[in-house]
Amino acid sequence: MSSSISSLGVGSGLDLSTLLANLQTGEQAKLTPITTQQTAATSKLSAYGVLQGAVASFQTTAAALGTASLYNSTTTSSSNTSVLSTTADKTAVAGSYAVNVTALAQSQTLVSSGITDSTGQLLGSASIKIEFGTTSGATFTPGSGTPTSININGTNNTLAGIRDAINAANAGVTASIVNDGSSTPYHLVITSNTSGAASSMRVTVASNGAGDPSTISGLLSYDPAGTKAMTENVKATDAKLTINGLAITSPTNTVQGAAQGVTLNLASLGSSTVGVTTDTSSMASAVQSFVSAYNTLQTTAANLSSYDATNKTAGVLLGDSTLRTVENQLRSVINTPQTSGSLTNLTQIGIGFNANGTMSLDNSKLNAALASNKAGVAQLFSGTDGKSGYGNQLATMAAGFSSATGALTTATNGVNSQLKSLATDYTNMSAQIDATVAQYRTQFQQLDSIMAQMTSTKNYLTQQFSTTTSK
């Protein structure tokens, strides 16, 4: 006799569903060791990331100290900023310069005579040639550049059209139209894009074979040695100045190289004293950044490898060999004196060490060393070959930790491999648990069915015995 079992325990009267749930919970406990390992590995991977970030920050500051140009830093000042301002590059040499500006560089400006209509008055056809050179009196000496020719015809032979054609030709000038409010108000203004005496203009107007060029010639011709239909409103001039009495000329008001590594930005006529001083503050700041980054690295390492005896909790990297490798190798470099130069160790410039392994910095001692022996400090950190010195050595070592075969990269790859393996283990164990639970379920269903059949048989037999007894 058979019966249909819709849910576990219906046929048997037993609480098979709870029993199956308990068995499933017991089976799933087999996943706990795997998830525990996954959590630990993930925490370790995160810790390596934190450590790698601290190492990278330290590497950056060490590399900055290993850069030779840091120790060539200078600052400049101008006693009269209304006359000139200054900047300096790494090649500037400390000193003082007396500067007297007697002329500013200017771009030449030519202005045409006026006409009544800038857009409707047709001016004929012509070829306009603009060239640059030097004007001395009535003599124009062309420069080495190639003259630019602009063709004016029926499509652009208004004053506005000529302006646009000149600007489109990239002739080294800017053309504009000015309205002076008179009866013939519209003037074409041509300004050289480059200042200096060598940027004087000559404007020649000739026939282009398409019409009469005389009107345009009468407006725009400008030859220092001949016809000057245009008026020179601003003359092309060089800047003129003296530096410590030495005469200097410059085609622009940005004077570079007259004083080594110094740029003078001229603003007006007058005198100013320019001072160039060694910028030891940037060097001291770089050393402070180095010390701070090292201390951050040490604090990070200490936190990751700490042990709290009260709560009995350990840092993620307690006893980790990779962390020890990073710390020991960096300390080895720091504790090894340099073999050349007047300074050989960090204590000589005010860097000491605390009991917890962090660095301390005596700023007074550092500043004194920079003031009296800047070359020695430079060699201590940057060496003479771009490879030696504490800065270069520590930066190279720190970079090596994260190289393809470095300690941090190797450790990180190892943890990632472990996580991948654990993920496979988890998947396989989950499948095994599901199969076991499914087997239990099948067995319970079979038990339910058998118990249901036995109950049905018992009930049948009981009924039959009861009927026989009653007869």
C-alpha cells in the first residue's frame, strides 16, 4: 500500500524537517575553516596594500632627496617690482645684480588714413606683401624670414575684408579697424605680433593683375625708404638695460640669460636690485618630508605587526617575513655610512632615531648644515653619480619591493593564489555538502514512505482483527 508524501514527516509523524536542517547545519560547518582562511588571507592582502602605500610614499620622498637639482634651488627678489619681477631656474647662481631699465621692447604699429565705410567701400584689387626687418633711419634691412603676400580681389576688397585677409594669412601681424569718430573714421591698424627692433615692418602694395591697386597702395603702403602711406604710431624697439653696468639689449621684455639662470620681466623704466639666494628652505622641507614618510612607514609596520596582550589580539602581519624583510633592508641602508663626501651619516645633519624606531629631526642642526655645508648635504643624499647617496639608495630599494620579483609583489601574488585556491575549495565543499544533504533528504523521504506504508498496514490489520473479534 502506497501513499503520497508531500513533506518530510507527514508519513512517519517524525520531525524529519528539523532533523534534516540540523544535519545541513552540521555539514555547512565544514565551510567554516575555509571562510576563516579566506578572511585571514583577505585581511593580509589588505595589509600588504597598506604597507605598499607607505613604502611608495617613502620612496617618493627619498627620490626627491636623491635629485641633484634640489640642491641648486634658488629664490629671487626685486627691490622694485614696479620696474621688474624675477624668476630663476636651477642654474641660477647666488648673487646681487643692479639693474637699470632705460627702454622697453615695443611692437611696431602702423595706422592707415581714414575712409568713410569699412564694409561697403570697394578699394580695388592688389597684392599686399608684409615683411620684417630692421629700420635704421630711411634704410630698411630685410630679415631672414619669408615675406607674406595677401591677395585682395573682388571677394575681400573692403577695409574689413582686407583686415580679415591679413589675419587669415598668419603674416606675423594683427590687423584691426579703429573708428576715430571723424568724417572718415575707419582706419586699418597693423601691429607686429613680435616686439623688438628686428620686427620692423615694410608693407608693399603691387598689382595682382586683376584690377587697380592704387587705392589700396595709397592706404597701406609703408616703406621706410620710400612711400609711407601708413603712419607709424609705435616704433619697433628693443628693451635696453644695464646689469651691474653692462649694457644689455633684448627684443622682448622678458630678458633671459643676461644673469645666469635668472629671468627678468621688465614692466617700466627705472632701477631695481635683483637678489638671488640659495633656497635652503626647499631642501629642509624635503628632508622633513623624508623623515615624516619614514615615520609613517614605521608606524604602519608597527600597527600591522602589533600584539595586544590585554585583548590577546594580533596584528595581521605579526611575525610576517615580508614585513621583516622590508624593515631590515631599509634599516641596513640607513645604518651603513656613505663612503664619500664630508658628511657620511644622517646624525650629522640632525636626523636621529627614537626607541620605537622612528626618526627625529633637529631642525637647528639641519639648517646649520645646509648653511655651512650645502654641498656635503647634497652629496649625502644624492651622491655624485645619480645612484649613490641615501636618497637614491633608499628610493631604489623601496622601488624594488614592488618590482615584478620584489618582496611585496611576491607576497601579494602568494596571497592571491591562496585566495583562488580557497575559492575552489569552497566551491567543491559546497557541492559536496549539497550532495550529502540531498542524499539525507532522499533517505528521509524513503523512510517517510516506508513508515507511511507500515502505518497504513497496521491500521488495516487492526481493523480486520477488530471485525473478527466482534463476530
